[in-house]
Amino acid sequence: MVLVAIAWLLPAVWVLVTSLKLTENIVRVPPEWIPWPVTIAHYGEVLFSSSRTARIGRAFFNSTVVSLGSVAVVVLTSAMAAYPLARMRFRGRSLIFGLLVGSLMIPNAVILVPQYVLVQRLGWLSTYQGLIVPEAAMTFAFGVFLLRQFFLTIPSELEDAARIDGADPWQIFTRIVLPLSQPVLGALAIFAFRSAWNDFLWPLIAVNKPDMFPLPVALALLRGAYAAESYGPIMAGAVLSALPLLIVFLVANRRIVEGVRVSALKG
Amino acid sequence: MKPRRPRRRGAFTPYLFLAPGLALFAVFRVYPLLEGLWLSFTNARLGRAQHVFVGTANYARLLDDTRFHVSLLNTAYYTIASTIPILAVPLLLAVALNRGVALRTFLRGAFFFPFTLSVVTVGLTWLWLLDPVIGPSTYYLRAAGIPVRSWLADPNTAMWAIILTTVWWVTGYYLVIYLAGLQDIPRELYEAAALDGAGGWRSFWSITMPLLRPVFLFVLVTHVIGSFQIFGQVFVLTNGGPGDATRTVVQHLYETAFQNFFHFGSASAMAWVLFLIILAFSLLQFRLLRGHTQY
């Protein structure tokens, strides 16, 4: 089993090894699995002096802004929406929740064109908000579902006690419910970060200024910017794009797995 | 911070909490869905300010659009051909991991890791691995005496290279779901079966498989819905080639709307055809799940 797992990781190892090799060693056959001499020249090239169409350093910054922005919007709006859906009684509650869950079945590809028309009309093409807001909207319904499941498990005595002490609903939400929900909020944040960081199709059409490309788009264009045999810079870009989630994943492995498990129950 | 109107405030509170999220949802999910339906009955184009109702002309044109038919067929072929590996590989790994091997968290992490990558990163990885001249897979296969062609340039193998790439990418995700399903099966069932003399193989078929049925259905339907929207892998690995051998529906939609014709009406019609196909599968899932969840 350990051997299978190592074999499973070999493609990723090969990418890392390639990114650290001198260009003349990359093309050498048979494949060499130890990059010697080691060089970080490819990283320097894609970060600082790459082609006009695809600057990975700039794209890294764009992806960071877009992903963190989308996380903030998703966590705030989903938490606020999930709270009354879990803890209050009001007209239209099951209708709203049903619509949100049903919308999980709307494929992103299906609303691609009208979403483009909308964002164009707003003047948001090639802007951060033009990426952040639609990305957040894609994850919102899932976030409500995930958080509502958790809010349902919070004992109502805590809220009752706060209400008797004179707290209004907003204070109960921010001072009691949210602090108790940190693990699930973290899981949602990671999920939202991953979706925004890795999304390709929407930024591919919503951004047409090279300075605004996020990483997946810049990487896909990097492939065209270099001749086929110069895999070094492309693989360096691939490693850079994998780094943030790799770090999150190493730190919060269990939380991510929990998030996946809950997402599986949504169907 | 004393509330001024305690009675009436209570009635509006839930809606105030819901307002920002529902606004986001209505404007960026519901409205585009309906706008897309309207566009599919118009002659809208990129950059054309006005568009008019043209009835079902866009749908009628899809009936004659042979490239759309090829895309649909390719997408269906990809979906069907990838189903067995996508169902089986994560299941085998999950069953093995569930036996309580050492380093389980590490192993699960190793299989899950590719799923944290973007489709572009995954595509570039396999583009390099499968490079017909200097890619390592080419070298090792040749060394093992297997004749190697250029996988991605051969219409017979290009789709399989895409399937291989996808399996590597998503196996970790389904593995986690299978593991959760396996852990819900009571251990006593296996113990009782062992007492009755059932071997490992027998209990796998008589206990594991039937009790995993809801998980199977979930994986199957998630996979089918995802497969009908496949785009990124194709865009990076083959760009629909060689010829149109790996052209998929979403790629055709993307090119119709944003690359070649800028024909939003026709692309929206494709989108709705795709949506109806996916919807049919989703409804099928609900029916099947309803029939089988009680045990």
C-alpha cells in the first residue's frame, strides 16, 4: 500500500524535480530523478521576467487577492444566511432552503454565457470584483448547507441564556454562534479558497488583460509561451501554483477531509 | 443597545440575516440561469447591443451542427469509459486503507493531494509525463518493450490519456467518500460473517458492496455530472484534438461563444441542452436513492 501511495505521488515529484533541473538536464534520457546540479533559475524566470502574456508572480498575487476575497464573501454571507435557516422560524424558510439546495445542481458551465453578459454590463470584466463575486456565488449555497448542518447542533440553551441577558439576534450570532463554529467556518474557508484558487473556466473568459490573469489561466498560457522542450519554467509555475494549498493541506489535513465528507452528504 | 421596537424587529430579523446572501444568489445564480434560457431563443452575439427573439432557431441549428454532435458523443464516450476506473480505483484503495494499515493518514493524504491541484496544474503535469519524446512514461514503457506512440496525438488513445489524468486528479476525493461509507458499516457484520465461515471475498460481496450502494450512487452521479462538464483537462492536454477526437460539449460551447463565432444565442442553447441532460441524471439519482436507502 505504501508503494502504491508513493507511485501515486511520483507525477508530482517529477514536476518538482523538473522545476529544479538545468534546462539541458531536463531533456536527458533516461529520466534522472535527482536534480543535480540544483537550480532555482526557472522560478526566478517565471516570477520576475517571464513572457508578456503570463507573468506568474503577478498571477500569484491576483489569485491570492481573488481567493481571499471570495473566502471573505462566502463565509460572511453563508454564515448570515445559514443562521436564521437553522435557528429561526419564519415564512418561506423551507422554500428558501430548498431553492438553495436545488441550485447545487446548476452546472457552472451552463450559466457561463449569461454570467459573462452580466459581468460585462456591470463593467467588471478583468477586475477583481468580477472574479471574487461570481466565485463566491458559486460556493454560497454549499456554504449555507454546510453551516446550517452545524448550527443545528448548537444547544439552544446558550442562545436562550444570552437572550435573557438582553442580547439581540445579531449579538447572539456574532458572540455565541460564530465563536462556537470556528472549525466548520475553517472547513468552509478552505473549501472556498480551493474552489476560487483552482477555478479555470470563469477567469479564462472573464479576464482579458494579462495583468489580471489568475494562476490557472496564466499557467495555461505559459504553456503556449514556451517551446515544447522548455518544461523547466512551466513546471516551476506548476509548483508555485500548488504551494498554498499544499501548505494548507499539510496543516489542516483532517479538516479538509471532513469538509469533503460533509459535501458528499449534500446530494 | 436596547432594541427600539422589540415586537416588529423579530418579524424582520431572519430576512435581514438572509438579505446579503440571497441578493448574491439571486443576481449571480438564478438570474443568469433564466437569462441564459432567454438568450437561447435570441440571436445574441458578443458586442451586439440589440438582440431579437428568433424562436427555436438556435436549437434547430444544433440538430445540424455536426461538431456539436461529435462533442456530445465524445463527452458521452468519456463519461462512460471513465466510469469503471472512477468507481473502482478509489474503492479498491479505500477497502485496502480501511483494513487499518499503518500510516493511514499519510496514505490517505498522498492519494488526496492531486485533488488540491488546479485542473491546469494537473494537465501540465501529465502533458510532461506523457511527452512522446522525453517524457518519463515514454521511456519506461519503451524500456519494458511496449511500443509507444504519441498518446495525445493519436485519436485512439488521446481520450484515454485524458481519462488517466482525471483518475489521478479525482481519486483522492472519491476515496475519502468511500472511506466514510466503509466506516459506517458496523464491524459486527463482518465478525458474524467470519463466524459463519465467510472469507474476505465473500463478505466483500455480501456485506460491503450492498451496504455501500448509496455511496456508489453518489459517486456515480457526481462523476457523471462532472464528466458532462469536462473542459480544463481537454483544454490543456489536447485542445480538442487530434482533429475533433477529444472535443467536448463545454469546449464547443466555449469556442462558439468566446473564440470563433461569439454566438451567445447558440452557445446558450447548447448550455440548456447540457443542463437538461445533467438534470435528468440528477433526478435519476434521487429516484434511485429513495428506492435504496432503507436497509
